[in-house]
Amino acid sequence: MSFSNTETVENSKDLKQIDLKLKTNLSLIAFASSLALSFMTANPAQAYPEYQAFVEKNSKRSINCAMCHINEGGPVGNSKGQIGSLSEEELKLLSKARIAFEPGSDVHSPILNEFGNKIISAVGKKKFLEYKTSPEKLAAALGNESDLDTDGIPDAQEYLDGTDPLNKFHGEPVKLFWINLNRCKTHVILTVLAVISINFGLLSLVKGISSIKKK
Amino acid sequence: MSLNSVINSTFQFVKDRFPVEKLNYHSMVEKKEVPVHKMSWGYYTGGLTMFFFMIQVVTGLFLLFYYQPTVSEANVSVEYINKYVAGGSLIRNMHAWSSSCMIFCAVLHLLTAFAMKSFVKPREITWIAGVLLLFITFTFGFTGYLLPWNQIAVNATKVGLQSIEYIGEYLPGQLADVPRIIRETFQGEASVGQSTLGRFYALHVVILPLTLVSLLGLHLLSVQIHGMSQGVDKPAKKSEKFMSIFIFKDLSLWAFIFLCLFTVSMCIPFESFLPYPLLAPYNPLGSTPAGIKPEWYFFFVYYPLEMLPFWVILLASMILVGVLILTPWIFKGASRKTLGFLTILASLYLVVMTIFGEQIYELFKH
């Protein structure tokens, strides 16, 4: 009995210790969870699929996260341009970009490409989050001044067309045709003259050969 | 039939198609007349196909200076050509646009030659060489598609090569292994990779051009020996000298087409028709992006393949190839009216499947 009493006392001591450890662990877990939760709420680590869905519907072209992000798979992950791969310095840049709520900030987010950074810089994070429900407004907010790839089609239009705003060889074909025709008219005119001259020369040559043969 | 008579009839067949007495400049060029009638435009389609092939050769040679046929360098080298080589993007666009134009003209040439009954004696060899040239042109398209090593290139090639293996399921006995062997030979390794790129590159820049030039030589020689076919039922009242009236017109047309090609290549990057995710460098670890499909000139077989059982398409393709090769004998007695009707039907199918194939497929799917 005594033995059992001693055992009960020891057991109750053990239980208290276990309880204490458990409480400590639970509070640690709770702290970590709340920290992670607050971090995730304040800094959502996902891309915004609303924009992608809108562009695909509007342009009837399939696009991916690479329109605004460095990585085509979006910001989450450990590959290049994704959060898991960022250095301490880059994480600081990311945090800075995430609090760029107002337009006009100098944004250099390491998970966004030039166009993504341009969007946050031009409209601010606050408006950008607001436009999630009406992504068509983003084009108007971006304006027609910016053309990062210098293909002649404004970035906002490329966003609506679902074409790559950072590749000057990618754009809506008909628009590119008229823009490039206007840009290269001198080349085209010179080529027309050259081809007419060469053709005239060739025809004269054929005519000459033909008349020699007749004689 | 004795062996001797077989040899004699074969010899006579070749002699009739390549008469030695006509193998001279006078018969083949000076004396040659081109009939003038409502279908005369059909005579220019062959020349145009050859013109686009010449553009392919010239632009392809320029691209060879910079293109690197390795999986790590291929896409980077294409990007380098586009961005940093003077005139690189123009040359690359001309290569891409003219490849499509070449295939379009080759198909148009085949259809007009069929409608004009240009395959009857003594032009059987011209026809067969032409059909083989068309197949080679399609193979050019298939092998060239892989070379930029981007998402659409590699994934579409995977699908294409896989389709070859499926044929084996419908073949009896040991023949069933042949398509797999063919696929493995072209692929060179377990999946589409460096060996495949190397083999496709060799095919695209050496083997196919040499084969095409040889067959083209035979085709042109045959055309020059026998002259242009009559083309219409009633003999044309008018005709024009091949040298130099027809050549004049042909060269002028080439000049005009070159200007159009130059302007289009200068202004519209060929790849701008594709969604940009498909143009990203191929990532073997990434998922296959949506929208993988072959070039537009394969739509006539690709969309039916998506909608109908494989064996139906396989059977139809085999019949088509057989009919194309044996056309001079199958349609020997057919009237030009019948041939014209069949040509319209074939053209309608090709146009509808190429332009509306995707919509038809979507309708079919739902």
C-alpha cells in the first residue's frame, strides 16, 4: 500500500511535470501559430488568381504567374524568384514592397518581375488589393504611358491582351503589325526599291539571254 | 510475265518519262510553252513553293551561325538571335513565316495539280516526286518545331512521337514493334532530350534538305522535259513562251511575294500568335502548360485525332497516303469535273479544320 502511496505521490509529481511541459509546449505552439497566422494574414504569400482569371477571360489567351512574378509558378516555393529561396537581404526588400500601400513608392520586390513591381509602384498595394474584385480597373489605373518592353503596346494594354509586357516580340499580332510598320517604313520603302531594282536587273538578264539565243 | 518482259516494260516506262532526245536546252526551255486559260494561276504555285524553300535555305544558313543544338543552349541561343544579333529577329521571322508559306503553297500546288489532272502519263513520276516532296516538307515542319526548345516545342514533339508508337497497337505480329523502333530511333533516349534534339537537328539541317533537293531536281527535270500539262479539258487557244514571258511573270510574282514576306516578318513576330507561357524555356520538372498543340498545318489531322478513335485516323491516313501515291493510276480515267469537285471537297475540309478545328473540337467535347 505504502509502495502504492509513494508511487501515487511520485506519479502525481510526474504528472505535474508533464502538465507543465505540455502547457509550455502548447503555449509555444500557440505563440508560433499566432505568429505565423498574423504573418500570413498581413502578408499573403499567394499570387492573386483573380487577375489571371480576368486576363484569360478577357483576352482568350492562357497566361501564368510569369506575367507579374519572376517564377511562372507564383511566389510560393523554393525555386528561383520564390519566397523560400530568398536571402535575408531579399526578404527585407519583400517586406518593404509589401507595405508600399500608396502609389509612387520605389518597389523592388524580389518575387515580382519588372511589370509586377511597376504595378505596385504605380497603383500602390492598397489599390491593388481593392482591384481584386474588379481587375479591369487595374488597366485604367496603370495608364498608357508605361511600355516596359518598348514594343509600342502600353503595358496596360498588354495586360488586357494577355500578352507578355516584358517581351517586345510578343504582343497582339495586328497591333504589332501597325506599330512596327510605322516604325520600319523607311526599311520597307528601301526594300521595295531594292527588290524592284534587282527584279528589273534579273528580267533584263533573262531578256538578254533569250535574245542572244534567238540570234 | 517473264523477267525479261518486266525489265523491258520498266525500261520503256523510264524511257517514256525521261526521253533522251528531249534532254537539251532547246526542248526543255526554248521550246517550252505555257498554256493560258482560267486555271493558269495554278502553274505559279510550284514556283512559289520552290521560292519559299530557297528563302528557307538562305535564312536557315544564317540561323546556323548562332543556333546551338543542345538542351541547355538551344532556347538561349534562339533568344540571343532575337535580341542581340543584328537582323536576327527578322531572319528568324522570315524563316518561320516562309516555312508556313511553303507548306501552304505545297498543298495548294498539289490540289491544283490534282484538279488540272497534271498527273496522267507521262507525268506519273513528277506527281509521285511531288507527293514525296510534300511529305518531306511536313517532316521539315515537325523537326523544326522542336529546335527552339520551349514548352510548346518539346511537349508537342512528345505527343507527336507518342502517336507514332500507338500505331503499333493496330499492327499484327512482329510489325507491331516497328513504330516503337521508329519512335526510339528518332527519340534516341527514354524521353525527349538531348539525343532527340540532336537527331531532329541533323534531320532538319542535313538529311531532309539533301533528300528534298534530290527529289526537287527529279521533279523539276520531269516538269521541264514534259512541259506544263494542258490543265483544262479543251486545249487552250493561247499559250506563252516559258522563256521569257512565263519566267518574267514568275520573277515578278516572287519579287512581290518577297516584299510581302519581308514586311510581315519585320512587323509580326511569328510567335506572337502563341500564349507566352508556351514560349518559356522547356522545364523538364515543371507541369505541362495548357494549350499544347502542333503547328497550324497539322490541325487537319490533329483535331480529328482528338475527336475520333485513333484507328479511324490511322486508317484514313493510310488510305490517303495510298491514294496520293497511286493517283496517276486510280484517277486515270476521271474527268476534270470530278477531280475539280474532289479538290473543292478536300480544300473545304482543310480550310474548315485549320480555321475552325478548335471550335469544332470544343463543341464535340461538350
